[in-house]
Amino acid sequence: MLMTIPSTSISPWQDQLSNLVTDLPELLDLLDLRADQLALAPEALAGFPLRVPRPYLARMRRGDPRDPLLLQVLPATAELLEVPGYSRDPLQEAAANSHSGLLHKYRGRVLLITTQSCAIHCRYCFRRHFPYSDNRPGREQWTQTLANIAADASIKEVILSGGDPLATSNTYLQWLLEELAKIPHLERLRLHTRLPIMLPDRIDAPLLQMLGSWKKGPVVMVLHSNHAQEFDASVDLACKRLKDAGIHLLNQSVLLKGINDSADTLCELSERLFAAGVLPYYLHMLDRVAGAAHFDVAEHKAQRLLRQMQARLPGYLVPRFVREQAGEPSKTPLANL
């Protein structure tokens, strides 16, 4: 049984989540930047608004138009270009979305769209065009989705994603975990989240209590960090608290042109992750989503970066370079692309 989460007043992370930077002129002003220093496309925000947590913004370098954290959130003119091979649903997730809130792409595991909300809008996000309006199940729909999972004994693992599952309340998460705990054949729980990086205060005592009381099997949390600059003492503390609660911490990154496409940057990230108790897991080639082509790194360069990392780091600090390809039974390693 999961432990009951006591009701509390508004917590610091909820305050932070409701006080994001969503105005482009404010973002530039806070960073001492001028619009004429940047190739901006404010019109790109119409379909995918600006969302930047203030703790994350505080790690950006003021006055630097090439800051690697800034470039992940800045709407660029290149987003407006139509590029062949880039689409609104590059992973064909619509075909795997048979029930509201559920994606079943790989054998033995399913992914639950727990929320449409994120603390941050990354401009390369492969779900930037996802039909979240069709994936907002209420309790009745969740009951049916959970019944479908219960009816398929081949499913051993549930992945909570979104959006970001930690952008929801502890009360909602506890209800969902309690329902999942009733399914006999589930063995593992996984959460994909950027919140420990974006809003470290999200790793509060009630969340740790809840995750620590999941007794059906391991709890794995896959963080998403692309650059060592995303870490500071508050992120280190959040990771330590998760580790102390028995949570297994992995990291997945995306290879992004102009942000982390150098061996020095990637090696520094792996070292920084490990210092925080997080194991490098995946380095994704860019998903070819419309609006993100300017982030793409050529495969031959990725191959070179992989060889350089292998020559400089112990094997356990070299993430698997992969691409997700629609219809394939698993991620495809770079060597097989």
C-alpha cells in the first residue's frame, strides 16, 4: 500500500510552476539581451508558447546570445521553415495511441500521458504538436485504460510521461500509483521528467514518501539534461534525495547543434551527471519534428563524437547513441543507423 500524502498548503515548487517566464521581452530583459542580437521568431510561439522556469533561467549566462540553456527555449526563425522529412508526428505516436492517455509502442511496457503540462517548453520537443486535447482522460477513462493494462499480462513496466508527470500534484500521482499497484503483473515503475533539473524544489518530502512506498519493484527516474550547465547545488541536492529514497536515476539527452555537439561538452555532461549520482543512459539523435530541423546534427559527426567519448571516458559514462524510428521494436543504436 502507498502511504497517504497529507494535504498541504501551496509548496515552493507550485509557486515556481505558476510563475514561469512566458513573455519573450521579459526573458530578454532578465538576460540583458536585445532582440537584434538574436534570430527570433515570436510568431513561432503561437503554437508552442514560451515556458521557462526561473531557477533554470538563473543558470543562463547574462548577455550571452549563444548560451546553451537559452538556445533550448528561444523561438528561432528557423522554426518557421518547412524542411523535407520533418513532420508533426515523427514517431507516428498516433498509431500507438489506441486509448486516451496511453501509448503502447514497445513490448512489455506502456507509457501513460499523465499530463499535457511541462515546466519548460524545449523547442526541439518531439511532442510539441502532440494532440494533448485528445489525451486528457478523466477518472472514468483512466479506469478503462488501467483495465486494459491489467488485461495484458505481458506488460511488466509502466512509464509515466507527458508532458511531465512531476508537473502534476502529489495527490493525483498517488491515486494513479495506487491504481497501478493493484495490477499483479506490473514489476517496474518509470518516470520521465525534467522537473528535478528545472524545479529542484519539486523533489519534496511527500513525493519522496510516495515513491519510496512503491513496493512492487524498482522505481526508475529518467532525467533529461543536455548540458552540464543545467546542474547546480540545488539540482545535486534533488538527485541526492531521490537516490537516498531508493530511486534509480538515469539520464537521457538529445544531441543538439550548437548546444552540446562537441566531445568536450558531452564528456563534461557525463562526468557532471555521475557526480550527481545519475548514470548516462541515452543520447538521442534529434527526432525529426516540424520546427526543429535547425537542431539536427549529421550522423557522421555523431559517429565521430561517439568514438571520441569512448576514447576519453569509462564505458559506463558513455551513453548509448540512439535514434527512435517509428515502427521499430526498440531504439536503434547509432552503429546500426
